[in-house]
Amino acid sequence: MNERTVFALGFFDGVHRGHAALLNASRDLAKELGCSCGVVTFENHPDALVLGAAPGLINTVADRDLLLRRLFHMDRIISLPFDRTLMRCPWQDFFRRLVDEFGAAGLVCGEDFRFGARGEGNAQKLSAACEENGIPCLVIPQLRDQQQVISSSLIRQKIELGHMSSAVHLLGHPYILTGTVIPGHQLGRTLGIPTANMMLPQELVVPRFGVYACKCSVQGKRYLAVTNVGTRPTVAGIGITVEPWILDYEGDLYGQKITMEFYKFLRPEQRFHSLEALRQEIFRNAQQTRELFREN
């Protein structure tokens, strides 16, 4: 038998403010019961099998786990592969698995939660099953912001449109992206703007192409960064890259993992008539970034 745990149930893409209500409730209930807290989620989006196509995700699985542990102090994260066996699993069998295999001492879900074959399980059936088995169950109402339900789909839309400040507000934390620095053309170094290069993972939503005010974590230290997302039209770039200029950092980053935190969209990606014009604009964006974080 696994350790007794109060589990929040859901996909938790983005780990946004609506999710926070579930996670905080699970942590409070776990403290009351004297057990651990955690989540049961999925490695891949259920829509990929159920509907035949999945939306671009806000976070990679690794970044989602990072947020769950760092911001909400989840003790256990159980990520299940959403395959055909799980898709066809009756909701009653899935409930028994939560209790018997994972050691659920309590469950927390949103009011719109669906689970089991054909989505036949819902919050009401889960509550009834928990009551029959003497397990506490909390159903959390949807959280709204200015009359809109806070959802992963709404946040994806904000990111795609470049409304990063709004996305950050709905998330309750910056939009993050962790990746390994790969070699680039090193053109930035000749301009006095040495940049790191990362590829945007294919499963993620594509932010609006342009320049963002960011912070970057490198070996446990955080730096301000000016970050271009796009195809670098001035220098005939190929493929979608995330290219931060990490301000006040000196050193070789090739092969290292860095975590980007996106806060604000500064301008669209554009083609400049010369490299000098590009250089001057990036320096202006750097000053904007410094002023943004100085004010906040």
C-alpha cells in the first residue's frame, strides 16, 4: 500500500490560478488528516486520443512537475500515460485504483471534472463513491476573473496572441520554459549581444513571435533577459527558436539547462534594414526590461 495521500485530480496544464484552488485545498485537507498531498495527472493530453488531436500545451511535463512542487509543495506526482487502456477504463475501476493502488486518503477535483470511459465519471459520482468508502472529497467551483472562467484554453489563447501580461495574471506566476542551450550562429556575439539558443518543444503552444521581457534561471541564479521567440527574419533564421540575451551574465551555456520566465510582450518580431538597426532596438528592449523589473 502506498503512503496515505490526498490527491488533486486533473491535467493541470499551466498550473494556473484555477488549479491553485484545488492544490491548496488538497494541501489543507492533507494537513488536517496528517498525510501527504499530491496530484494524479496524465503524461499526455487526453484529447489526443479522445478527440484525435491535442491542443498545444502551456508546459512540458517536466515544467508542470516543477511548478507543482516548487509553488504548491506537492509531495507526490503520479503521471499516468493516457493510453487506450486508460481511456476505456470504467470510472469505478479508476476510483478503485486511486484508493487501492495509490493510497488515496482524500480526493479533490473541480466541479467540471470528468473521468473514466466516455467521461461517464463526474464530480458528483466521485463524491458519492468517496462517501461510500469513508473518504473525504472536495469539489471546488470554477474560478473566474472578470466573468471569465480561468482555464488552460483561455491562457493558451493569451499566449498565442502575445498577451503575456494577461497570461501571467491568469496563471498567477510567469509562463515558464526550460530547455537545453544549443549552438547557434553566434551572430549576437559580434553585435555585443551574446544570446543563448533553445528550440521550442513541438508539443507546446507557440507564443506570438516577438520580443519578451523575461527572467532566466542559470545554475540557481536569476538574471533579467530579453528574449526573441520566432524565426529571426533579419538573419534568415530557420525553425522556431527561443533566443534570450541574458543581461549581466558571462559564461558558456552550451549544453546547460536554463529556465525562462516570461512576463511581458515588448514588440512583434520584425525585419530590420541593417544589423546595426537590429542591435539598437535590442538594446532599447534591454532598457525596457530593466525598467519593468525596477518598477515591479
